[in-house]
Amino acid sequence: MHEDVEPAVPPAPGAEQYPALDFANSAVALPGGQYADRLGTPASADRWLADRGLAPENAGLAEMCTSQLRSLREQIRSLFAARVAGVPALPAAVAAVNDALTRVPTAALLLWDDKTGPRRAAPHPVDQILDHALAALAADAADLLTGPDAARLTACGSPPCNRFLLRHGRRHWCSTRCGDRARAARAYARRTRPADG
């Protein structure tokens, strides 16, 4: 397992439009039993958030923050999978998205220091950065699930790939590589199938 390695997999169709789709796909199952997690370490999570404008460079995420990101990712993946399968969502997944949506304070808090007196300030900066990123990703996931593109949401049809995409036409793969792998598997199955006799 290579946790902090960016796999050479292009973004899935729709990931540019919906950061939550890219977020759900940030843990990638690769051929040969390989697995890459773009949120595997605080440093890689920092990079992922900064690359998408969800946090400043080197935000200083701790493992606890990274764990919260991975947890929300799994809940969003659960919601996407339920939508694709046409089954009810797990209540815990819906609650996790709603919790992330309501975590961002709308106003600076009142703080009182014994020496300097009262002042208004945001909560701990790293917590605030994380809460805003979680809220933005949760809102984007909710928009995708309830918007006009929800019907196009699908899972990649090339095992072992675990990514989601927005289907365009008949395309059911997240990348050319997955499409080639699926076509090669079908061709192999046809060549090795016993002849009807």
C-alpha cells in the first residue's frame, strides 16, 4: 500500500465540476491489489485540500483532522453508492453530511482574556480551516445528490476500480485505462470460453 503516492489516474469525469466527486475518489483501488489514499497522511491531505482551494498551503492538519476527512469521505462514498444502487441511504451517512454542513460558525465567537478583556475571534484556525473544508465538500456532495447531474452518477464498471463518475453517453469507466482493462477482460473471457458443442 502506497498511502502518500499520487496514482497516475486522471480525475474521473465530473470531478472538475464537483469537488465532492474528486473527494470520494481520493482513495483509489488500483490493479494488482495496490491502493492509494490521497488523504493518507496529514501532509497529503494538506496538499489535496490546498490543490483544490479548500485550505491554504501547509494548513498544518493533524492526524485527527485527516481522520475526520477520511471519515466524511467514506460517508459520502456511502451516499453515492446508495444513489447509484437506488437504495435508501444509511442514516449515519446523511447525519455525517448534515453535521459537516452545520459545523461552520457564521460569526466570530466572543472570547474573554483576563489581561486584554473581551474580543471577537474565530475558533482555532486549523479547526476552522478543516470545518470549512468539510462543509464545502458536504455541500457539494449534497448539491450533486439533489441536482440535475444525480442521474448521471455511477460507479466505474472496471473492477477493482472503486471510483465514481458522471456518466456521459454510454461510458461507464472513470478513465481510458479502466475502459481498456474492461475491454481486455471481455476479450479474454470470449477467447477462453469453451465452445458450445
